[in-house]
Amino acid sequence: MRKINHSKNLEGKLRIIGGQWRGRKISVRPNSYLRPTKDFVRETLFNWVNPYLLGSNCLDLFCGTGALGLEALSRGARYCDFVESCKPTTEDLALTLGRWNANDLATIHNIQVDRFLSSKNKNNYDIVFMDPPFNSGLLGETFKAISRSHILLPGCLIYLEFSASKPPNRIPSQWKEFKEKQSGSVRYALFRYDPD
């Protein structure tokens, strides 16, 4: 992994594609580990979830730039918890939220996802986004941690983005897939939590 450039000169590479912040840039440090969700994938995802966004409580795990959670907030989500272990990346996200006067809409947790899920500082969620580093093996462990944490509200939508060559194993039986697409080497799918 390349060393993160800690320069204050951030390169805006991403734009919000819908909602009140449409067209605003998300600041991204030039580094090798971030793999932001592409615009057309985000557009498809938010076409899927748009009817459920207004007033929703969201969780953006492995959030990186925060593009998914920010897009959700832009389109009417009530609140979002962002979870990311890289401190400079969370600092950049905090700057973005501050510039957009959105600090009261979100909390940033600079912590490992498994530690967040085992902590008491979490809510119950209507929508969860999960886009960990590809081929990291983190999804399987995260599925277990989410099941233990009881944070999903009935009907919660769960978005997964993963390598098409290595789809996740052991997706919880209560997560019912109802949308899936592939773009090149990336697959992305939406599930609905059905506790019954």
C-alpha cells in the first residue's frame, strides 16, 4: 500500500449525483487503497433504494470517501453513521460534512468495523451499505458481526459490493436478495432483511 499523502491539497474526484447536494464534489486524497463506487453503479443503487430513503437511518460500513452515505443524505435520509478505520480518510469526510453544514446529520466512527458492531454506540438501521476492500475476506466476518449486533430493522435494505470473481459466502438466510447487477469485475447486490 502506498503511503497516504497528508497534504491539505485534496483532489475532488467524486460528485454527488442526486438530491440537494447534486454536483458537489467529495474530496479524495490521491492514494492507492480507496476504490470509490463508480457513478453509474451509484446511480443504479440509488434508483433501487430511492423509494425507501426519505427519513431513513443509514449505516455506511468501510465507508472510505463516504460517497454512499453522503448520496443517501443528499437524497433525503435522516441520518448516517460512517465507519472507517483510516484516520486521514475520516478527517477528509469530516471536512466535507463541515463544509456542507451536515454535521448534525451524521457521526463518523474512526474504528474497525467489527469493533463498531460490537460497541454500544450504534443505532437501528433502515439501510446498510457495505463495500470493503475486494478480496479482503471481511464480508463474511461482517455478516456474523451484524447478525450478533441486532441492528437491522425489519425490512432493512443491505447493499453489498464485491469482486465478481470472489462472491461472498454464507450470506445470512434472513437476507433475501432482490436486486443484483455486474459491471466488469464488480458485482453489486441489494438484500432485504426478513427476520421471519
